[in-house]
Amino acid sequence: MGNVARLPTPGDRGHRPSLAPESFTNVNAFLPQSEGGPETVTPSTPVLEALEIMRSKGYSQLPVVDAAGVVHGLFSYRSFALGAAEMAGERYRPEALEVDEFLEEAVFLHVRDEVGSAVRHLWDHDAVLVGAPDGLQAILTSADILKRLYELTRGFVLVREIELAVRDIIQLTLSADDLTAIFAGLKRPDGARSERPPVAALDELTFAQYHDVICQRERWPHFEPVLGPQKARLSKRLETVNHLRNDLFHFRREITDEDRQKLAGDVRWFSMRLDRAAERAATE
């Protein structure tokens, strides 16, 4: 595979190109982590060789770059299929040719460009290139953007599922009179000096107040049949969720894969307890 090349990138090779500040709105924030620049092929690379690289590494396209570092375009499954279809009936086989017979135009963006511009281009292209025709830095695909958005939003979705489940468990477990008494004894989440009306619904409470409602000594016997006998363990579970919730909603840090796995486990746990609460409420 002597025709395969890797282009150098500025800065630390173990990180995204860092020419722009990390920002959710910048292309730079969506570039995949890599140990070097994007893998490329030269214009004279045989089609079968390029296809084997793409198959073995899970790529859908490869930038085609000459010895001077200038990008000629992209070779992709789509560009090859379209080119091969045009050659139908000709005497030579498309797979025996070189990749420069099957190029599609490359779209370039800068790392500081707004990511929306990348999304608009990706409606019509398999990938966009980051850098310039004579200075390729990275390749960005729809899958890269989807993966990054998933990482950024999954924690919020998981916390939402947990919070709604906890709220419904309280609603199903306590009577209307119990809730009225609880609301009367609670301060509003925004402080005792607020001139707003007193608390009148569960969705006006903070997650920390949900913890207090459930774990308060006099009320715990109502929740034990639903949430189990280990109040201390449940308290710790709720506190951990609340800490992660605050980290997310106050943008203190980006949560980790381990955090997401923990939250996903909590979603399953509280969903099962919600089913149990609904079954008990239906029989009472």
C-alpha cells in the first residue's frame, strides 16, 4: 500500500486540531479524536486498494491527495458507484482503474466555522473536509456529528427520565392530603423571601426536595413497599443523581461514559419502581 499517505496535523496528534476555542457551535467541537491526520490515498491508488482500506477500516470515503499535499477530491462508495454506472458497457472494468477516475468534489470548512454549515453540506455530501485544499486537517461525517450530539445530550435525556419517574412515584404513593401538607411545609425552591405563591404542585420542587419528601422519617413507610427497605441506599442513589444533574444543568463539566452508564442504570431501576407504584395504586 505504498500509495496510502497520512497527512500531518498541527499541534498534538492525539487530539482534535486546536486552532479554535472549544465551542459547541464550532466545527472543531465535533471532530473525532484521532492519533494523526485523516488517512488519504493518492490519485494513482488502484480502486481495489482504496476499497479494501475503506472496507477494513469502516470508512465511507477517502480524501485523494497528491504528493504536494493538495486535495483533488474524495473517493467514496457513492462516487465509485456513480462512475461505474456511467461506464456500463465499456470494455474495461471500473475496479481495475485508479481512484482519480471516480472523484467527487470536496467541500472545505474551517475549524471556526459554525457547525450548522457542516450540517447543511452533509445533506448532499458524505463528508466535509476541514482545512484547505493545500492543508487538510480533518474529515467530518454525519456519524461524527451524531455521535458528538449523542454524547452531549444523552445525560440530559437520562436525567429527565429519572426525574419524571421519581415525580410520578411520589404522586402515585402519597394521597392528595399528604401532598397538600407537604407543600404547606416547604419553602419555594427560589427562597423564603419570594413573593410568588406557595408551592402547589410537585413539578415546582427541586430534585433535592424530592429526596427529602421520600426519605423523611414519617413518610418513608409509604415508600418502602415501592422503593425497597434500604432507605440509606436509595438516599445515596438520589443524591448521586442530583449531583450529576447539577453538573449537567449548570454546565460544570461534561459527564463521562461512566456517568452515563450510571444514569442509564438508574433509569431502569426507577422505571421498575414506577411500575410497582402504578400496580399498588391500581389495587388500592
